[in-house]
Amino acid sequence: MTVSYTLEVANAKFGGFSKLLFRWKGSIYKLLYKEFLLFSGLYCIFSVMYRFFLTPKQQELFELTAIYCDQVNNLIPMSFVLGFYVSLAFNRWWGQYTSFPLPDNLMMAVSGNVHGTDERGRLLRRTLMRYANLSSVLILRSISTRVRRRFQSLDDVVEAGFMTREEKKKLDNLYSDFNKYWMPLTWFSNLAAQARKERRVRDDIALRLLMDELNNYRGKCSMLFHYDWISIPLVYTQVVTLAVYSFFTSCLIGRQFLNPAKGYKGHSLDMYIPVFTLLQFFFYFGWLKVGELIINPFGEDDDDFETNQLIDRNFQVSMLAVDDMYQNLPPSEKDKYWTEEGFTIPYSLATATETLKPFMGSTYDMRCSQCLLPLTRFLTSITRYSGSEVSLQLRTIETPVTPVTPTPKDQTELHFPVPTFPATGHQNNIPGSQGLQLLRLRAESSTPEREKSESINEEDAKMLS
């Protein structure tokens, strides 16, 4: 059964995850304890042999071997190999989860577009959804060990009510070398077309909606089949496994505590128990076990998908939606706030302290002076880009706009249309402003005479600064 701990970590608080470290079901301890005990036992055997059973010459040879193993141990890129492998396995795991065929969209389409309150209409709707659920059962029997144990043969599927005897005969009589999970979906499409001829489906648009939802459902069944068929390349899995096992095999010798009296570099202390080596084994080997766990979530591990429960849920919910709930509507009544224009939904005592100020947007309280900054910077950049000194004039031109007369060769005019701002309804509007209809940027070549007679006024200079 999938282990869920979402409620316990709903709020981030001090030591919030520490309570999860002592769980056993679905934990890394349950997954790793056998390998951990084996590694610890082998390390102790090598340590005892080195200290009590080897001759001085053999001890010297063991020490040189341990130093060599410790030096070359870091040549194996454990973090890179394991990190990439687990990332690839997790993406595959999430893809399989999102590809699980859920009939919710399809059952809504069937309930809303296959009409008839008589026995024929009810039969059509239930049969359509039974075909859809039968297809998911057939594909899950092919990829999930739990479902295979539950439905060991097609007779068990018939006994469970997903298929009739006649349908089983048709399924068996159609010869195909490949998986025939798609046959019930073909029956679905043919039956939907028949319902259209009987005018149970009222128009072609409704039939198209049914077929679109059916194809989405079929696509997810197909993706599950291909995930089971095409695995992560075996060579990569072998490389990762060999890297981890060879790394910790060399650690059995290379991480031994040597005699401090002999003065080997890095061996001035004898702690007997390799605490950090054991932690490294726990993390790296645990990483490998996580990849092995999630590479196929359709097994029988603690955190694998609950496929049998999903089958039960899908079949029950789909039948309720297209049969019991078809045209079974509650009476339409006026809501509680029918006569109130401005109303407030009540809060419970547990949520009474929450703020009620709504979020209006990040620019809701921005001052209007901040709106003019980009325009000012743009005009300033034009003056810097020009080869000669220019004078900038912002002019307000009343509508209608008069035609622009040609200018001499030594003058340049750039016109930028600017949308008008509404006069009311905004708190940032400047009172009495007419709104700019046209921005005229006039650049004039500077001459000694004009430099004396013309200059930028104080207001324009402040804006440009």
C-alpha cells in the first residue's frame, strides 16, 4: 500500500520532518538494511584479520593496499552517475503516473451526450464505460504483478463483470500476435456510432467529443504499454550498479583504520568504527535503491501504485456517473446571497484571524511618477545617441491633430502616438490633465546663433535629469 505522509508535513515547522525518520514501512531502512548489515559485517572481518591474524609483513602489504585503494577510490564519479540515473528513473516514474488511464473525462462526455432515460439509453451508457474500464484492466494485467495475481485469466475478468462470455469469445477468436487491449475501445467507437444512428447522440459535434475523449483514454493505455515495453537501457543500469558495488568493495579495504604508530598520512587516529564510511554507504546505496524502486512502480513494493484499488475506483465511479447520476439533478433553488449585493462569506473561529485584504495586483498602488521614468530615460537615450546637441520638447496637441508641416533639412521630427488615459476611475490620474495625444521629439542642429537664443527650459531639464 502506498505510504502517505502529506498531512504530517502540511506546515513547515521546526523538526517537521524528523518524525518521519522513525517510520519503518516504506522507509529506506527497510529497503537497505540487508545490504548495510552485509557491508558492516565484511568490514569488521577485514578489520579483525588485519589487527589479530596477519603477520607483520602481511600487515605491511595490507596497509599499502589500503592506501592505494583509498587513493584511487575517488576516481569513480559516484555523484554524477547516481544523480543522472535517479533523475532519469524519477522522470520515467512520473510519466507512468500521469499516463494512468482515468475515465473521469470520458464518463462526463458519455453522461452528457448519450441520452435516454429508458432501458436502451441506460444500456448504451453502461456498456460504453464498461468497455473503457475493460481496456484498462487488460493493459494493467500485462504490466502490473498485483493485477495479474488478481485476474490470472480472462475467465477471472468475466467473473468480475468487466466482460461477458460472448465478448470473451470475440476477443479469443480475433487472432493477433500482439496485445489486444485495444479491442474494447474499438467496440466503444462502433457502439458510439450506432448510438448516433439511433439519435441517442444528437449531433456530430457530440460524437466528435466522445471520440476525442476516447482517443485520449486510449493514448494513456498505449503509453503504459510502451513504458513497460521500452525500459531504461540495460547497459546504463549495469554501469550504475557496477560502479556502486565496486566503489564500496574497495572501501572495505581502503577505509580501514591503520596502525597510527606507523605514521601513515591520514591515519593518525584509530576509531575502529568507520562512521562516515557507513554514512556514505547509506546515502549512495540508498540512492541506488531509490532508482531500483521507482524504475517500475507496477510491482508490489510499499510505494508502488495501488493498481487494484484504482481499478475498483474507476469502475464504480464511472458507472455511478453514467447511470445513477444521469438526469438525477437536485432542484434549482435561490442561493443564500440571492438578495444581497455585497456579501461576505463567513469564516470559522479557526480562520477568523486570517487577513481579508484581497490581492489587487503588484502595480495596483504604483505612483504615477514611476510611470514617467521609462519615457524620460528613453528620451534621454535619444539625445545621447544623436551626433549633435538637440532640444527636446514635449507638446500637448489638442484633438483633432493637425497635419505636420515639412521641416528644414537640419531638423528631425519623430512622432510617437500615445494612448489617452481615462479621466476618471484611476487613483493615479493627474487632476486637470488632458492626456497626451502626440509626442513630438524635435532635434535641431546646433549653431552658434541658436545656442545663444534657444535653451532647454527648467522643467524639461528636470525631466531629463
